[in-house]
Amino acid sequence: MNAQMVKEEISFNSDVTLKGTLLIPDQGKDSYPTVLFLAGSGKLNRDGSTPKGKFKFDLYKDLAELCTSMGFVTFRYDKRGIGESGGDYHTAGLSDALNDAEAALDLLAAHPKVDDSKMIIVGHSEGCMVGTALNARRPAAGLVLLSGAGENARQALDYQRQQLYKELRGKKGIQGFIINKFNTIEKNEKQSQSTYQKMLDSDKDVIKLLGFIKMPAKYFREHFALDIEEVLTKANCPVLAISGSKDFQTNTENLKRAEQFIQGEYEWHVVENMDHGLKEQLTPIAPSNYKKDYLNTVGKPIHPEAAKHLTSWLERYL
């Protein structure tokens, strides 16, 4: 931790109690512009790591310390049901994520060190969807979309499957023969669409497939219903979008497409050799084996080009 930062561990209430970390620049000012971080999908804690497991990326911790070193108050929190936060991770939908993020904004607006006229929302991956929808509800002074601009969850998942199918179609030898012989791709797509439909037809928060596989039906229903183009039209503030050329999880073409909907000043970048976690990735990422590639980036810093674009854009608020 940088000696020029003050750290506060904070609890706040949505309909559940959530916990997070506030970093305050120790620069002697009455108040500071402030950044709220919204996490990506999966069981990620406030630091951007899995609380139990090998994926200790610390992406949000690193981003927070970078922004605070510039002169921003930063706040990041454990999603409901993760880390020290209460609630049930499996029953949470987009509406819950939005309510939690809005409660975080309320907390920040009431803090004496926060300049509530300069509140910036920074979303990563799924956090881009939550952040864009949150900004439509509670307009921010700025919106940053990292690895996920201009798409909703269904569009992202469809794109990811297509990247996987592209890889599978290129397989040679016995593996390629088996994939083609047994119509692996067609069967997988049919199963995916069937699973989606079961969740969309349900009114339950969680359903079971095959009698034992838990699926977060509410999460999928609410995310699939998000009209990303509509909420993008509510973005009247400056917007920054950054994605990587080695990111198979999000379609970088959406960064350009978003330009026709965003009303405010818009800047976007596709960083060469950067993956979904904003880390440098010099090897080709295979959708069928991406976890191994991601593990190789644990402990690495944020890609310097992404850090440069972010810090340059944030300077306007200082």
C-alpha cells in the first residue's frame, strides 16, 4: 500500500449488508473526485480475485491503487454472497447488482472526502453492463468500460461460444474427426439454447438442470433483458472504453458500434496483446484452454498501454 493513501474498511446496506475498501489520497485536500469499481462476472471479490482458489488477479486492487495515487478516492466492494458481503450469490440478478451499486453511490456521496460532483463509474466485463445501466439510472460525471463495452450478457455469451466453435472447427487429426463425426458443435449450440430457454421460461431465482446442476435463472433473465443500446443513449457524460486484442470474451467491434448511441464525448481503444483481465498476453488465447493462459498472468501488472489510456483520460477530473 502506498504511504500516501488512507484505507477504510466500510460496511453499507442495500437489502443486504455489503463490505468494501475505500482508499483516500493523503494529499491534504478537503475532498477528491471519486471512482466506484464494478466487478465482472463470477465469484470475484473486491480485489478482482476469487476468494478461494488460484485466480488471485488483484485487478481491482491494482486499478484502485493506481487511481488513488493520482488523487482519486476509490471504492470497491465484495459482491453479494462473496467475500465478506452478505446475501446469496446464486439468487442475485442484474436488479440486485444495480441496487447494490446505487447503495454504494449513496455511501460515497455522503462521505466527507468525496466530491459528489465528480463521481466516476468504472466497470469491468459484466461491470460494464451494470455500470452502463447504473449511469442511466444515476448519471455520473464519467463512465469507464473495461473489457465489455456495448454488449449485454447474451451478446457476450453468444460471441464467446462462436469463438469456441471457430477453434473447434480448426482442429485436425482424430480430434477434428470426432468433433465433425458426432456433430459436437451443433449439439452444444442446441443444448445452450435449450438451457437459456428453460431459464427464460422460469420465474424462479435458481433452477436445477438434470436434477442437480444449479443455474442462476434470475441472473440470466434480467441480464438478457437489458437493452444495452437504450442505456448507452443515456450516457451524456464523457465515456472511455478499453478492450484488448487478445480478449476472446468480448467483441471489440462493439467499441466502435457504441459510438452511435453514446451522447457524450467518447474515446475508445483496443490494446494490442491485452487479454480480458487487462494483462499482457503474448500467446494466442484458446477459448477451450483460457484458464491456463489467465493463470500465467497472475502477479503481472496492468497492461501499460491500458494504464496510460486510463490515467490520461482521468486527468480531466483532477
